[in-house]
Amino acid sequence: MSTLTIEVADEVVKASGKSPQALATGLKLSLAIELFAAGKLSLGKAAESAGLHKLDFMDELANRQVPVINLAPDQIAQEIGHG
């Protein structure tokens, strides 16, 4: 596992209303969601990278209105047997 260190201005941490640790956890979750939504990580890998169980990660996706299943119309047709 890689460790990334980023510098964040004190004003940003203060404006977030979170502790530095809570802010880091939120950023890690946001990155996992972004990579999942872009198709770069599977649901399981994204949940793992965020430090969450799959169901908890799915709840976070729902809270942010990110679809768990993101199929193109032709893929949907194929899945239901119309293609």
C-alpha cells in the first residue's frame, strides 16, 4: 500500500469543520468513489481502499447519487435478453 502526503492549508482544514484525520478519511472516500464511478476500481476494491465494507460503501454511493451499476443502454438490453 502506498502512502501519500499532501499539504493542506490550515484554513482549508478549519473550513472543513473536521479534524485532520477526519478530513483525510473523507478525502480517501471521495477518491475511492471517483475511481469507482470512472470505472477504474471495482466495487470491492473501491470499498476496500476507502476502508469500508461493501454495503457501507454502497450506502455512501447512494448518498452521493452515484449509481452502483452503470451500464450503457446496449449493455442493459443485452443483460435482459433484448440484444
